[in-house]
Amino acid sequence: RATALERYMPAPAKLKPSPAVRDVGGIPAFDADATSAHPHTAVPFVGGESAALARVKKYFSADSPLPHTYKETRNQMLGPDYSTKFALWLGSGAVSPRRILCELAKFEAEAGETRSSYWIWFELLWRDFFRFQCSKVGTRAFHVGGPRGVTGIAWKNDAGLFEAWRRGMTGYPLVDASMVELNSTGFMSNRSRQIVASFLAKDMGVDWRLGAAHFEETLIDYDCPANWGNWAYGAGVGCDPREDRYFSIPKQGKVYDSEAAYIRTWLPAIAHLPTSQLLGGSRLDVDPDVYPPPVVPLKFGGGRGGGGGYAGRGRGGKDRAQSKQARGGAGKPEGGRGFSATPKERKGKSRNRVQGGW
């Protein structure tokens, strides 16, 4: 981190004249009114460096509470400020990670370091990790076996299942709300991305690369290494210290959309249904012409897997924690994604973390 800050160079006050070029024609006019944001979008996005720096400056302003609460809010699913949204401009190169790190360091110098401000830096590290990983594995990042070359998984190429997933017509409201948001706005939260990726790969068994390609086509914050690295992770063929990770749709909903506010926002046709139905993971009491029944059964029903959930091979989070304690380590409960290092522990001490932000 110190090295990155030392190498950061602010923008020069003056640039040399640009070289003379022949006329290459005009630039098509852009009609901003024709691209008005969706009323429910979490990101009324405007591209370019000016907008990027305005977001960074606002986020790290002296009176902003956001850097102090990021770790607690980053898994929320509604609103513009539960996460930094820096990826929107990082992905297009409108702002650099070093610039964000520099602004973060200024904020911490004035307002103090917190676990949340540390987590912002840690997420920037994950972007670097995926870039280095892609550089190392090359085209294996796009193979069905992923960076680790995993074999033995019978992936489906079922056009019907994939289309149901893509359109948000799977019969599972949390998945469908997430896909409707993506298709309507070009964005969805980090939590939603993990949920829909796990569902496509683990519950449907569909080739995970189809999902990665759809994200590549649709996301306005698309970043090649992060996108394909995270999809490989979600499919169980990427870098992950846990075996057979699985996200239980009912449990994810109860933890991260406990009142079904997110579902009701993006699926108004079923907003009248009780929360217990919307989060239950079973067929809804509604006309199939209004909302479809589940297209596949859940791999583990509603009782296994969790929010980063560990599932499979007969070992739940409790057993895994006990196993680790028996080896002399500190066990982590199922779904636990905590990071115990404080900002003061950044130097000379590293910890494992299951996954970075998408």
C-alpha cells in the first residue's frame, strides 16, 4: 500500500500540445435525454473522469459517513450508497485504483482508520489479484474448467434454462429480481451477482461461462479479470479455499432481503404476496401466467448453504469449524466472512478471505 501511494502521480497542471492529425470526421451527437436512468436504479450513472472524481470526492468528503459504514452495508441490495460504486468508473479506466487509494489515505489521515475503510482498500486488492491471476493462467480463465482446470463436472448447455435465468423467469423471486435489475439498468449488487451465479452453476448446472458472457454483455461496470474470476469462483472452478461453495436462495433472502423489499421493487407483479412466500424457495400461490413456477428444484432445498455458505460432502460450517479447531486453528461459523485484522495490522500480517467484490 505504501509503495502504491509513493508511486501515485497527480494529474499534471499542464499538458504538452497534442500532435497534429488529419481530420478523422465528426463525433456523433449524444442525446442525454434518450438515456434517462431507470427510476429504481442504484446508479444513475454518468461516464467520464469528471463524474468519477466527483463520486470519489463526495464519498470521501469530511462529513461523509459512508467510508465508516462500508463493511456493514456492502451486502445490501437497494440504494446508491450501500457500496462505493467505484467499479463503474474503474472498469472503463475513468479513474485509477491508485487515485482512489490516495483519496482513501487522505480520508483516513483526517477521519481515522476503521475496519470499513480498510475493507475498501482490501476490495481494491482483489481487483489486482484477479488481474494477476488472468496474467498467470492466460486463456484458462475462459475454459470450462476455470483457472484450476477442474474436470468431472457435467455442465449443461440447456438453452431453455439459460433463457429463463437470463430473463429473470426462474420461479425464484430473489434470483429473478436480481436479473430484472441487471437487464433494466446494467447493474446489480455484489450480493446479487454471487446469488445468481451460484444459482446458474450449482442449482441449474448450466455452463457458468454463459453467465459470465451475459454479464460481459450487460454490466456497465464490466471488468474482464474480475468478472471471469468471480464467475469461476462461483462455479467452483476458481480460487476458493472452501470446497463446493453453495448459496442457499432462501437463506440469502432471509439474511439480505428479510422484508422482501428488493424483490417487491423489481417484481411488482408479485409484490402483494406475503414475505414468507417470496423468500420461501417454493412455488408461489399465483397464476403461472403472472409468475412462473420454479424451473428446477434447489440443489439443497432451503436448509443448506449460506451467505458465502459452505455446503457439500457432509460438512456444514459447524463441522468445518470444529475440524479447524482440532488442527489448532480458530474455526469460523458457516457463512462467516469476517476479517479480524485491524487497520494497524496491515503490515507484516496477512489473512485469508473468501472472495472479493465483483
